[in-house]
Amino acid sequence: MGTALVTGASAGIGLEFAWQLATARHDLVLVARDRERLEHLAGQLRAAAGVRTEVLVADLSDRGDVDRVAARLAAAERPVGLLINNAGYAPALPFVDDDLASQEQALDVMVRVVMVLSHAAATAMRARGRGAILNVGSVAGLMATSAYSAHKAWVQTFTEALAVELDGTGVTATCLRPGLTRTEFHDRAGVDVHAYPEIAWLDTESVVACALSDVRRGTVLSTPSLRYQTAATALKLLPRAAVRSLTHLRDAIVNPPDEHPDESPEDPADPV
Ligand code: NAP
């Protein structure tokens, strides 16, 4: 796979991708906003694994920055053999409570960027007759959790379509669907991690090892752990009304209703 380009390499799952790929002797292009973290990581990877590392600082909600990353993927003289579209986050507020600009930014980072970078990578890789694209979705893409589920459902369907289109070209497309994984994701989203039972959590090491093994095999849907494979199968088989009820139940556990709502009994919110 040669050089790998990883978005969101400064933390969590992306950071682990960088370490496991460097250990497997892949050169790396590290993409995220936090220059200090990326340069520190690049130095560590060079020293520990002897691989070549490039730091590409980019805010993926900025279209100019996205174009710079796409140009790097298209550069014929320094071919990228593996693209990992990993950068992502859950906005801290539900869709209607949030302002539209923040929601558009999330859509850009998790949907538009995946499309633009996949296009740049697939074009260059198909011309060379080899390469792999790994897009990070989520089991949340099978549920109905805010706009985030819709973004991740798009990532899955898009990746499956890409795999069909690229079949026979030497280029593969894989969608990774992690369940809850211990990273900075939940802190950044303001989610209380204690609301979830211990059994629900995965670690980045096993998620990334499963993903890379599936990429090497050309597997299209990669769902780490038996428990989340079972959950994904159940979510696919259940009627959508049951999936929506499950999402309600999960939301009620993670965000219990405010015991002291702003509205006083004399001033009830008017649903009309
Ligand atoms: P994380 O620890 O918070 O890391 C997120 C990464 O994305 C960071 O490197 C961050 O870097 C980067 N990023 C965020 N916004 C960016 C932007 N505008 N431009 C460039 N980079 C940006 O979260 P994680 O859990 O590793 O998440 C990685 C992926 O896994 C995401 O797509 C997420 O949706 C998915 N996922 C996570 C879980 C989970 O439970 N953790 C479950 C399913 C799917 P900077 O801040 O330096 O820019």
C-alpha cells in the first residue's frame, strides 16, 4: 500500500492508524488541524519505525484546505496507496438546537470531505491499477441519532457504491463501522462516557487492527468485534420503527431529561 494518508491523525482512531501503519513500514501523510500534535507524532513515528512522515495541517471544514489535501492525493510523483478518511466529530448540540452553520460544517467534514478526497484518491489509484480507500463510518449510521447518523449512513452507502464502481480496477473501498470506542470523541461532544456500560466500549488498538486486516482482504464493510457485528445485523433486520424507539431509549439514558427545565409551570412551552 506504500504511503498512507490519514485524516484526523492527531488523536483517537486516526492516531492509532498512524502507529499501526508505521509499524507495518508505511510512510505517512498526517492530516488534522493541530500542528503541534502532528509534528510531535511525526517525530515519534520517524524515530520509532524509521518511516517517512509528512505533516499536512488542514481544517477540513475549509474548502481551500480540503483542496490542498486532494492535490496531495493526486500528486503522481509521491503516490498515496492508502487513503483513510477518518476525521470526524459529533456536534455538541442536537440538530434543531444547534445553529445551521455548525451543522453545515459537520456535514462538510464528514460527508463532503469524504467525497472530495475519495474522488482524488480513486482517480489517481485507478490510473495506477492499485490502491485502497478506507472511510470511517459508524454503527450509528444504522440508527437515528441526530444528523450524525445520516452522515455516517451516507459514508456507508457511498463506500459500497465506490467498491462496486472500482471492482476489477485493483482499487478497493472499505467502510469501517466502529461501535463506541475510547477516544477524545465523547469529551469533544460533551457526552458523559459513564452513561455507557463497560461492555459497550472498544479500544482503538483492536478497532484499527480489524480495519487494516479488512482493508488488506478487500472487505467492503468492516465492523470490529462480535458484539457490534451482532448489533449491526440486528439493526439491519429490525423494523425502522423499532430502531427509532431504540434511539429514543439510548438518548434518554445518555441525556436524561433536565430536572429543572427553564419553562415554569405558568409559562408552558407552546408546541404549536
Ligand atoms: P477523536 O479522538 O476526537 O479524533 C478526531 C480527529 O478528527 C482528530 O484528529 C481531529 O484533529 C480530527 N478533526 C476533527 N475535526 C476536524 C477538522 N475540521 N479538520 C481536520 N481534522 C479534524 O475522535 P475519534 O473517535 O478518533 O473519531 C475518528 C472517527 O471515528 C470519526 O469519523 C468518528 O465519527 C468515528 N467514530 C468514532 C466512534 C467513537 O466512539 N469514538 C465510534 C464510531 C465512529 P484536530 O482536532 O487536530 O483537527
